[in-house]
Amino acid sequence: MGTLVLRMVPFFGWIKTYSTENLKMDFMAGLTVALVLIPQSMAYAQLAGLPPYYGLYASFLPPLVAALFGSSRQLSTGPVAVVSLMTAASLEPLATAGSESYIAYAVLLALAVGIFQLSLGVLRLGLVVNFLSHPVVAGFTNAAAIIIATSQLSKMFGVSVDSAKHHYQTIINVAQAAMHYTHWPTLALGTFAFALMYLLKRMTPRVPNVLVAVALTTIFAWGTGFEHNTTVGVASLAAPKANEAIDSYNAAMQAQLDLAAKRTALTVAMEEAEKHNERFAMVDEEHELRRLSLEMDIAKNQARNIKASLRGMLFQGVPGANGGMKFYPEGSPLPSGTASDGRTWRIGVGNAPLDPMAVTMIGGGTVVGAVPGGLPALSVPHFDLKVMLRLLPNAAIIALLGFMEAISIAKAMAAKTGQSLDPNQELIGQGLANILGAFGKSYPVSGSFSRSAVNLQAGALTGFSSVFTSAFVLAALLFFTPLLHHLPQCTLAAVIMMAVIGLIQPAGFLHSWKVAKYDGAISIITFLATLAFAPHLDKGIMIGVVLSLGVFLYRNMRPSVSSLARTEQGELRDATRFGLDLCTHVDMVRFNGPLFFANASFLDEAITSRLLSKKRLKHIVLVAKGINDMDASGEEALGLVIERCRSRGVDISLAGVNDTVMAIMDRSGLLDKIGRDHIYTNMEKALCTVHAGAHCGSDEARCPLTTACQLPSRPSARQPRAHAYAAAGASRNGRP
């Protein structure tokens, strides 16, 4: 009963030996991690397409729950880069980033991820993560790190672009926008933050480099007025082209809203027609639905082009006598007696229509802005079955990727601390963290490598360090959110780039290639596919998984089948690989791999080819120590091989059969068919027993199997074969 309780609530095991000293160590470790987690989580939330403060929501409940119900005592759970990127990639086709529906889908995605992980943990199916092989994960991680880092370039250059169909197209658009205009103070501040974090990490690892960079740049932004926005009416824009573009943009956005309403109504009508089996009406409505979808795509493209044009317009601001501002196109002559304020102004365009009476003009950098104080309202996520079904494939991938990252970190730390680790319990902890986190407006989370390392180095002894981390995040939400208003967006971009730079490890490709060329090829193909299909990251992973399974099946369909001969040292080795001569009368055939339906015929082909090519062959010893399993097809194929050999006058024996295969042959009757006296525990005993009989009357000058091995002398041609067998193995101690 005690074991069951500890499995359900593992932290009970820590409380028994908890002391004041443990409390001090966990408290300091929790504070240290919180100082890194708070700014980092806000950056990752933006990477996921969410408002920054949702990173704080994801850092409140999940670390606490994962620590209490997981098996690792030092694993730090919360927002991480790869899972955040996968969240954005999953939700981008469903809603506009940052919108209310997008946020609702992110919370629902966390719930789906948690349910998937919890189900795997409860059912003790943690091994399913092995479908993501090391080459696939290495290729994906390297590609994801590059995608994450480059996705922050727009914030570093201070430009705004919409996401294109492919990530590389987005980067091209960012480069073009940066060449047209770069906000140099933003680039300088972001570069400073990155350089500062890098130098502090190299020179003084114990200093919380992220916190230092965030504090300094926030103070600088507050003191210098880094953000400089103003709101004006279109009448203040002395640019007819800008006014016309705003009108066209609003018209295109309104057209999208009207078409969306028509499409929704048409979808409802189609569902009603389907219920009443009105086929002709359904055909007409499907045609109309395709037409509306085409019109909506046209309206979206039109709005996107106008938006890009508006964002590319640069203005010079002229202060008015009444304190207002008038904006003129950059480079155009100003009215006499007026002067520019020296700033370059841009029109702030989001994903909503522009209010002609309140157009936002941007004259500086961008900051986080107002962060709601207080705790998120705890509520049950709105469950939408259709959306959930669309999210499930991505939720499964995020769940497996997140768990693989978490368990890899946990295993590395367990090796240092000597604690026991239960992968299935860790799945339960991660699953509950995502499920309960969803009730607190969290998006999907996982174990963090960098923060877990900080937690371990800071001296965390139990999972209560993460409980203290959650408490400090709670304090930040309640009392310190006003301090985050002036945090520059470019600093958050630098934090993300700094965090993922360590994930880029080209040496992993070379290592995989050295181990096995096909593994290296899978890693490289996964890397290239992930980059090519981004932001649809699931396609890159699926290509890698399919390739891994394909290689696995191919290798098992065509396992290694080799004939053995002796080396000069007396060892039995692959004759082809080592260039050894083969015996003409005895063939030691080694089969490596399970014998099942996919490769059963391959064994038959391998033995048949030897029967046809070796006319003087008398005995085959099938070295079966590599056959670790056998199904009905394999058993039948082995029985046919035995019949074919003996029908041709060639005897056959088995050596090194393991217990599993032996039990299968015994149950099926194949063991009696082979002959129990033809089963040997190892190759040497089999060879010593059959060699003499097979060489009875042979004129072979020198047998390659007798080199450096004491075998019974060859019987004379006049000696009966039966007596030769007896002489070769008077005591058959090699038989089981």
C-alpha cells in the first residue's frame, strides 16, 4: 500500500527526510531559477504567438505540479523554446496569433498534450517515445534552433512582417524590410543584451545573466523613452497615398469578416442538408463554399499586400503649435517655418482594421507594455471537439517531443545525483502539469535543460525547489508586473536567441554518420525537411520517423546472413568481411535478427543459394544466437529449410538457440522435427560434433574450420559414417 501511495504522490517520500537544511537549499535554488524563468518565460510566450504575460501563467502551476508528481527532484518544468515553437506552428492555421481564439486554442492544446502524456504514463507506455529516434531528434532540434533564432530577427531589427507560407519566405521578407528600414536603437539594444548575456555566461556562470540583461535594458528603455508612440487621426497624415491605403486595408478586412460570416452560415446549412440527406442542396452549397473560400483568400492576400505597403511607409513628424503632430512622407519638403523632430515614424498596423480617428504612429522601439497584474482566473478550458480533433496530431508530437526533452534532462541529472528515475512517473508528472496548467491559462510546457542545470547547480535537493519557484512567480504576478512594462521586445528576442544557440550542434550529424551512414542520412534529411516545411514542423518530424521505421523494417527484412570461418587467432568470423576461406563440407551460417514474417523467405533464399553453390556440402550449422524471437511465419520457414536440406542429403543443426526461441520450437513441435540431438549450446560444440562425420572420406587438404582449434581427427574413408559421428562426439555434452 505504501508503494502505491508513493507512486501516486511521490513527494511524500521526500517529506520523511526533509530538514531545515534542505529547506534553505531548495529556497535558494527556487529563487535562482525564478530569476531566470520570469524573463525567459515571457520571451517563450511571444515565440508561441501569445502575449508575454502568458509565459508567467505557464510558469505558475506547471513547475509546482510537475515537481510534486514527477520522479525527478531537480527537473525544472515550464515554457521551453522547442515546445513554444511547436505551439505556434500548430495554432497558426487555426487563428491569428495573439487573438482571443488563438489563446483559447493554446490552452486547449495544453490540455490535449497533458491528457496524452498522462494516458501514456498511467498505461506504462513511456517506451512509445522511442519512435523518435536519436537521429530524428538531432536533425529536428538543430533545425528548430535555427528556425527559432531566425524568427526573432524582426524584433532585433525593429521591423514588422507577416508570416509567410514558409519560414524561409518570412526571413526573406524580414531581410527586405530591414534593408528598407532598420530601427538602429532597437538593433543596438538587442545586440547589447545578447553580448552581455554571452559574456556573463562565459566569465561568471553563477551570475543570472538573463536577469542582468533584462534589468539593465528595461531601466535604459524607461529612462530614455525607448518606446515613443502617439495616436492621431488620418487628417494628421499629410500623405494621400497613406490615407487611400488605410481605406483600402479597412475595406479588405471588412470583406474578410463578411465572407467569414457567410461561410459560417453556409457551413451550418450544409450540416442541416446532410442531416436530411438533401444531396442536391449539398452539392450547390459545397460549390458556394469553395467560391467563398477563394474570395476570402483573395481578400486576405489583398489585405496582406496593403499592410506591407503601410508598414513600409516612413514619415517625419512635425510638432504643431497645439502640441499635436503632423506627419509628412520622409524625404518630402516640409512647410516653411517647421522642422522635423528628428525621428522616423511608421504606421502601427496589426491584424485588425485601423480606426481612422486613432491611428498609432510608432517613433521608437517596442516594449512589452502593460502586463495584467494578479493571478489568471482558474477555469475549465472551453472544450471544442472539432478543434480538439484537429489539434490531436500536433498534441501527440508535442507531448512526445516535450517528454523526450524532459526525460533526457532528468536522466542526465539522475546520473549525477544517483537518484532513481521512473520514466512513466515522469510522464504522469508532465501530463498533470499540462492539464492543471491549462486550468490556469497555461500553454504546453516541458522540462527545461538550462533551468534544470541552474536548479542543480544552485543546490536543489528535492522538488520543493520548484514549489518555491512557483511561489516567486506568484509574487511577481501579484506585485511586480508594472516593472515589466518597459522591457524591450528586442531583449526578449536576445534571450530566446541566447537560449537556443546551444541547441545547434552540427557534430551530432557527423556522430550519427560515423555510427551508421543511414542514421546520418536520416538526421540530415530530417534537418533539411524541417527547415523546408517550417512553420509546419510536424512534417519534418514525420518524414524522419517514417525514414527511421523504413530503415528498421528494411534491415529486419534483409538481416545479415554470413558464413563463418576461422581467423589465425582461432575465432569464428564473417568469412566475406575478413577474407577467409570456407570449408567445402560444413557451412556455419549465422543469421542476425528476429525470424518473422518479413524476413522468413530471406533465410530460405540464403540457405537455398548455399545448397546450389556448394555441391560437396554435407552439413549446415545454423548459428541462431542472433535470432532473439520467432513468429509463426519464421517457424514455418525454418521447418521448410530443414526439410529442403535433408531432402538434398545435407544435414542441418542449430547452435546457440536462446530460451525464447527454444520454447517456441518446443511448443510447435519443430524441436522434435529438427532432432534434439541436433541442437547445440554454442558454435564450438556444434562444430566439434559434426566436423568429423561431414569430412568422412574427404580429400580436402586443409579445412579452414580446424585452424587453431583442436578437433577430432578426420575419419578414414573406410570408417562408417555412423561410427564417425560417434567418434566425433562420444559424449554429446554440447546438447541441451
